Amino acid sequence: MFDLDGTLLDTLADIANSMNAVLERLGFATHPLDSYRYFVGDAMDTLVRRTLPKDRLDDETIDTCIAAVKEEYGRRWAENTVPYPGISELLSALETAALPKAVLSNKPDEFTRLTVEKLLGQWSFEIVRGVGPQVPKKPDPTGALKIAAELSIAPAQVLYLGDTNTDMQTARSAGMYAVGALWGFRTAEELLASGAKALVAQPREVLKLLGLG
């Protein structure tokens, strides 16, 4: 089971550019790209709250920004976003081994499926899912457990690969094997503190954890 942003796809620049465009348009300060490593990962509403000035966290401003950044990101989400180096080889190897693959993202469900279709469409994922009425955002483990149940796989037999504390907490709460991706948005220290059982510096290292390397 894969997280999407920061794990399979390097989405940081497009998210940062979209949010900064909205902030600038509304007269607020923008943020450097690296700051977005800690702003993203917990869905759009949290991104907005983390980027707005502390004295402008009223409901009206937040709602305005959420709507604006959804529209902005909807136009430019694929300008810079690409799979991380080594992801193509990892997914192809998993496909050759006939291991089921799933994606669980904190993006909205429809947009998660669109992103995977457009940028990772050459590989087959049994399930691709984002946040929706029946799937609360991570670290709530509901989405992860639903996917495992639909695949008839015990949670303890699922390797969950993600790049943030949110992902590690999700995997831990679901009883899955939490693996931290060091090429993503956060540090090894954060991943370990949040429950990672293993860290990988390159996608191919996942294959060794699965006995395929």
C-alpha cells in the first residue's frame, strides 16, 4: 500500500506554486518551497491553515482559500509532478511478482484516481483511494483497513510505504508494516518517532523487504 504525494509522486512544487499563487492574490505572505514539506500531507484544509497568517485563521478566510487553492491546483497539478526516480522500476517489479498494489492518499478521492491514472497509468493498482464520505483522512486507519479487507489480506501482511508521520501513524494504527520513504517530504527522525519499522533510501529497497531483492 502506497501513499501518493512524497512517496510515489514528487508533487511538492505544484502544490507550493498553487498555494503561493492564492496567498499572493489575497495579499498574504508566500512561503519557500522547502517549507511546504511540513505544510503538506494532511489534506487541503490543513495545508491552508498552515500557510495562512496566524491572525487570519477565521472560517471565512479559510473557506475562501480552500476553494481558491482547489481551483488553482486543479489547473496546474501536472506542471512539475513526476514519479520519483526508481518508482517505475519498483512498480514494474511488483507487477512481475503479481503482488497486489494499492494507493491511499489524503487528496480527495476523485482527484487521487485522476492523478494515478494520468501519471501512473501504465501500472495496475487493485485499489486507488482518497478522502471521501466513507474514508476519513489519514492518520485515521479506516481507509487502510477497508483496502486490506477488500483485498482479503490481513493488515499484518500489508507493507505500507509513506513519507510522513501521518503515514507511519496510519500504518501503525492499522496494524500494518510501516516503511518510511526517505526520498519524500520528511526526515528519518520523524518517521522513526512515528512508528516506522524500516526506512528505505531508494525504492528498490522495498523489494528486499518483500523478499524480492
